[in-house]
Amino acid sequence: MYTVTNPATGELVEQLPNDTDAEVQAAIARVHGAFADWRRRPATERAKIVLRAAELFAERADELAAIMTLEMGKRINEGRGEIGVVVDIFTYYGQHGPELIADQPLSIRGGEAVIQKTPLGALLGVMPWNFPCYQVARFVAPNLVLGNTILLKHASICPRSALAIAEILHDAGVPEDVYVNTFAASRQVPAILADPRIQGVSLTGSEQAGISVAAEAGRNLKKAVLELGGSDPLIVLDTDDMDETVTRTATARMRNCGQSCNAPKRMIVLADIYDEFVDKLTRRVAEYYRPGDPADPATTLPPLASVAARDEVAEQVATAVRQGATLRAGGRPVDGPGAYLEATVLTDVTPEMNAYYEEIFGPVVLVFRADSEQEAIAIANDSPFGLGASVWGTDAERMRRVAEQIESGMVYLNSAGGSQADLPFGGVKRSGMGRELGPAGIMEFMNQKSIRL
């Protein structure tokens, strides 16, 4: 079932049945059948439709934000901000997509060649609940411009977001068979990937979901793009304004109630400023982040997406404390209805503890002390994940030197957890493979055909 449960109240709002196997097969047939016509349309025509979609997302921002607040507890202001990023993504590919997929002349030994950039066919998207519109946008926008068709399976707690996105795309002029929403169950995904009419898959989700999809894609020789978990390091080298640094780093961690793959989950602070940073961060987290209604713009701490998600994070915190970590603030579920967890600060986490290597997907900050710049880099790299990272300080050259030694797909200086339409997004190690956004994002499901002239 696709189920809407309000995480702020625990109220069951709506349930929708999964598509049957026959309905899934019909959906595959639709996107496969639509590919030949869609790819033949001029890229400029497809781009114009994508630009119109950007306009409609902007017009319906309040409606979409309210849906996300109801389905997964996102703060209403953050929901509006998410739609702003969606608009930027559709605008970027609508404006720049045709030039990014234009034929590329190539001088070769003994003559000339051209690289023709063409679509692959029908693609499957498996999307998560934490950013119900943004995650879809970064997969869908470039591939629509390129000429691929899309079968979209959204998270089972986000059916209203899934239907609203499909409606907007169809209203913008995307043919109904070019973008098809399916309420498929997870158990049906392997059969979809095995179908020869599906040419590739993009998944954003957990590490285990990525392993499963990658195995099926590999077994069926299908291209896969995976954006998985992260435990991003945030290194603080120095600061000339500790209060500002603490406020901004806490904001980056607590955004989306800490449910962001590229949030700065591990803060690594040099020893000479560590005590002051921890004291002020603990006070900020304990005093500022208070549970409230996510539909109220004044709320600072919304619920997690579900009670199960809340309980999993609470158990991770409790395990860390049992194993010897220091609980500086929070860590407990909030009494009453809803999926609320107190904002939490943990220190003294060591490699012998589970929390040192696992991803904690909630409002929990881990802070580590480093006695030197090199030790900070070593702690940052001592992780199975490699999605994003950030370096904070006052010396640009020093920050860049540190950034160049971090093993991750992205590094930000004096900001964290960011994403923008024209900058490639993706990770290394167990954070996935492939890139989305920017010029790289339109190339993942592209046939770069060499034609020797």
C-alpha cells in the first residue's frame, strides 16, 4: 500500500493500493512505446516543455509544500525552498539542455569524427521520501530534455507528491506516456529491471536499497545511477566568529530534521577551539530546536518522517551512549503523538562504537576533536561513505588544501549540505555511483555515439 500518515499527529490520512503486476506491465509498455516519438522531437521543443514545467512548479509551490508537510513532516518553509530548487533545475536544463546534447565535433588521427549524443530509451526512477520533489526533478528534467522516457516509482509514503508531480509535468506538455507514475511495490522492482524495454535505473535511497537495485541492474546489464547514504564530515579549522559558525553549522545539520543524505553529520573541530564550539553548539541545539507543528513557519524542529524512523534514530543514540559516548543534549523521543525526537549532540564517539561508522538519519550531531589538520582529514576519510564534505575557516588556501585531501564526491567551503542545478551532485565509496545535476547529469543515460567522418 501507498500510505499517507501525518508524522506530526500519527493520523492515517489515506491509503492507495499498489499497482498490480498487469498494471506495471502496462506502464512499461506505455513508456517504451512513447520513446520513438519523443526522441524524434527537436531538443528545443522538449526543452520548452521543461521550461513550462518550471513555471508550473513555481506557481504551485505552496500546494506542493503543504503536501510534503503532510506526507513526511517537512517544515513548510523548507518545502517552499525545496520547490525553489526544483524550479532552478527545470530552468537550467530547459535553457542549457539543447546545447549540452548537441553533436560534438572531434579531431582524430587521420580525419574527423563527431560524437552524437542520443537517449537510451525508457528509464526507471526509484525515488525517496526525504525530498519528494527535488529528488525527482534532478532525475527527470535532464532526461526529458535528452529524449528518454520515464517510469517513476516514488516512495510509498509520498503518493500525493507523486501524483502532483505527474500532473504538473503533463500540464506542462509532457505526453502522458512519456512520464508515467507507478504505485509499484518494492518487490516488483526486480521484474521491471529485468524487462528488456527498460534501459536504465536511477535510485536515491538507502545503502541497502542501492545494493539491491545495483545487483538487479548488473544482472540485467542495465545502467544504474545510485545516490545513497552519507555521513558527511564538516571540518572547522578556525573561526573569527564562533557564534556565527555554530549557528550556520547547526542549521546545516538540522535542515530537513537531519534527514538529508549530504547533511554534515560528523563535525570535526580542531582542539584549540573544540571546547568553545561544543559548548555553544550544545546550547544552540538544546535551546533553539524545539518540537512543533511543521505547518507553522515558526517551528524549528519538525517530526521525523515516521515513528519507525524516529525509533531507529533514538536506538542509535542510545546504543552510542551505552558504548561510551557522551550525550550532551537531547536524544529522547518526545512524549505525545507524532514522530518527534529531541535534537541531539553526541561527543566522545570512538571507532569502537557503531555510531562512528554508521549513518544517523535524524537531528543528531556528532562532534569530534582533532589535534591537527592532518588528524582532522584522517577522521573525515575514516568512513565507508563519501558523498559530501565541508571545510570551514578563515584562510581560503588552507581550506582548499584540506578539501583536496577529502575522499568525497563534493566539498563545500564555509557552507554545507548544498545543491544547485549547475553543479554535479554525487558521491564515492558506499555513497553511490554516477552524477546528477550540471552537465554531468544529462550524460548518465546518454549514448555517446562515435561517428567517424
